[in-house]
Amino acid sequence: MESKMESVFFAKFDDIVGPKVVCEVARPQSNLSIGQFGDANYEEESLLSANDGAFFDRVKDFIITKKQLCGSLLTVSDDMTGCKVMSYPLYVEDEKVYARNVFFFAFGFIFKEDVQVGAYEAVLRKLSDVMRSVEVESQFLSADDPSGVRDVLKQVVSDLSAFRESIVSVDERNVLALKLKPRLVDPTDVMDHQVPVQTRRMDQFVTKEYDLTIQQVIRYIDGERHVRLIAEESGVAVALVRRCVRQLLYFRCVRLVDIFQYSNSYTCTPRLVELVEDERLQKDCLHFVCAGRGEKPELWRVFGMYAFLHPCLTLRDFCTIQDPGAYNVNLRRLITFGVLHSLIRRVQTFPVLAPSVDKTELKGRDTLAKYRRLVAEKTSASLEHIRDASAENDLSFSNIFGDDVMQGTDQETDQEDESRALDFLVDGQHNLDSVCAELWCSSVDLRKTLSTDEDVVFINTN
């Protein structure tokens, strides 16, 4: 990935002219620069030779600052040039070395205005801190000849643009090592019905010194078990499993897909054309979807299988028509690869109660009897487990849940549980996968139970 940094500069407070840019190095083929004051020694480093310094005059107060702002990352946008300047001002105090007893300087990067600069913050901090240490040792930055600084910046710009990392020898005793890393963002919440799929080898990320809970959970991440099933088989609380998976998502060790079921429906996306154009994607796809015996499937056949998917076709019917196993294609891996690379997407199904129907009317209907029994069995088993745990620890049931839970009759409690369960079922915000994972039932059974009631409809999202 190419670096989006347009140029890097070094500025200082000159005892005579005040704030000035000492040297600036632009990325190859870049046309953005902070500009110079026409100094012939450094004019070749400025890519805007016609610039008379007006740009720098507008932003210099955010580059060479007072002591209060030193040590802070500052970013300022300039509407007139359409670019953004990120600087990290610092200073060094020494009464014996500097005429003003203090030396103010700053390194900075220039970007186009629409570029996200978060990934460059750590790089600029390290560059500035290392160069400050060199200045304290040998007055490297405050020297009259800036050629040494310019050489360092040239190497930094060249390496970051080409390799996204740079190792430069500043002098005989100091080495500057920089690396651009993508800025990680917080992942979305993990749901119980979602299936984590490994995207990198866990042994390269999770070591023996890592969190014990994650070490326990990753043994069950196989691309088939959903979060709730992982919690059940690993003996780890569901809430902790969700947190572990979310942490693995943050470090891009896993991706989330839906539960694989033959009742699922999928449809292709516009990105399917990339499978024809991208040779690397083709190679990865054929290697991943191969059933593991014989020769790899042909590309045109795999592409045809993806293109054949549509919202009204279940995977069960798809297998009957296409028969992927006959062509050495693993159906589960075919679907997983397509979803992870956005070649296809899942058609979600949501049970929704007709707006004209009162939810209280559903409570006595025979069509929901099976669903109510599932809820009752699940609730009863959970409460019995908690009662046993409280007895073993010599705790009263009311101490665990509070006195309010123990008030009222069992009938009132059952009605409240049933009402909440019905709301969960037909509120239109929970798809069939989430309901089935909560109730430990199959989507086929739940769909059969609800489809007999004309007031409950199923909405598919294409």
C-alpha cells in the first residue's frame, strides 16, 4: 500500500528571522509542499517553486509553538491549498549551547486534506523524539549545515513511500527505525449467533503468556462453531467469549460470518467481477474451496456457482442443482470464501408481527405453543442451574437476584417471561439465526412453528 504522505519537513525558530522551514522533502510525483522563503540552498526541495511562503505564514503558529503546546500533535487544514499539516513541536533547553537558552523545532508531515492521518501519528512522534535525543547529544538539528537532516528525511520519505517502513542511520551512535501500521478501529459488537473464522495463524498472535481465557477459546474457533456453541463447549461464559472474539476482531485475527445452514440463502454482489479480474484472488479462491481430493476445480465453474446464487434459492436446492461435490468443491468453504471477500452476501430473514395485531393476542394461540415450550425449558434449565449453584455456595436464591425477583406468583413470572420472549421473537430486530442461537433450536423448526400463523410474516433482506 502506497504511503499517502506528500512531504516531510523540518522547521525551527531562527534567532534572526523567527520560525522558518529549514528543509523539506516531497514524495516522488507529489505536488504539495509547505513552500520556502526563496532560500537558494533549499529551493530544490520545494515542489511549489512559485510559493512565496504564504502557506507557511498561515500555519507557522501551529508548527513552531509556545512551550505549552510542545509535545502535542497538532493538525491544521489549509483551505487555500487543499492540504493538511501535522506537526509535533518540541524544544530543548540549555543555557550554555543556545543563544536564547532554548531551541524550538518541529518535524511535520503534509497530506491532502481528505487523508486520514491517524496511522502517521506514531511515526511522527518517534521521528521527532529520536531527533530530539540526537540534538541533546550532538546539536545535530541546530547546526548551521542542515544537510544531515535533509539526508535523513530523504531516506524516510523514500522508504515510507515504497515499503511503509524505514531504518536510517542518523549518526554513528543513533539509528532511526520507523514503520507505518494501519490504525485499528473498534469492531462492532459480537452476537451469539455469529461464527468466528480465523484469518491468520493464531500461534503467531497468541503466545503462552497471553490471556488464559483467549487461549481456551481459540481452540474452538474452527469456522463452524458459533459464539454460543463455543461458550458451551469451552466452559467459558458467553459474555467472556464475546469479549475474546471482539479482541481477536480488533487485531484482525478473525472475521465473522453467519451460521452455515442448508436453509440459508445468498446472492452475489457487484464485487463478484473481481474474481475474473484478480489473478491473486482466483488462486486463493480455488485453493480454499477445493474439497481436498483430486485436482482443483475450474475457475469458470466456481464463478458460475457464485453467479447462480439468488435470494429465492436455498443451499439445499443449490446442492441439488449444482452438485458442488461432484466438481471437488466444498460447499461450506465456497460460501465462507465468498462472504469473507464480499463476493456474495447472506439474505437475512426476520420474523415480524403484522402491525395491526396486538401482541397480547398471540399468547393463547396454539401455533406458538412449541416456541413457548422452548422458552420455558430454556428458562427453567437456567434457573435450576443457578439454584444448584446457590445451594452449593450456601446462598439464598433471593440474594442472587434481589428480593424483587422473588415477589409475585410463578404464574405472573411465566407471563412476564413469555411476553419478553414474544417481543424478542417478532420485534423485527432479531433474525432467525439470533433467535435460534438463543433457543438452541433449528431455523427449520422455528420457521415451521411460526409460518402457520398468518399474522407472523418473514421479511428477507437482499
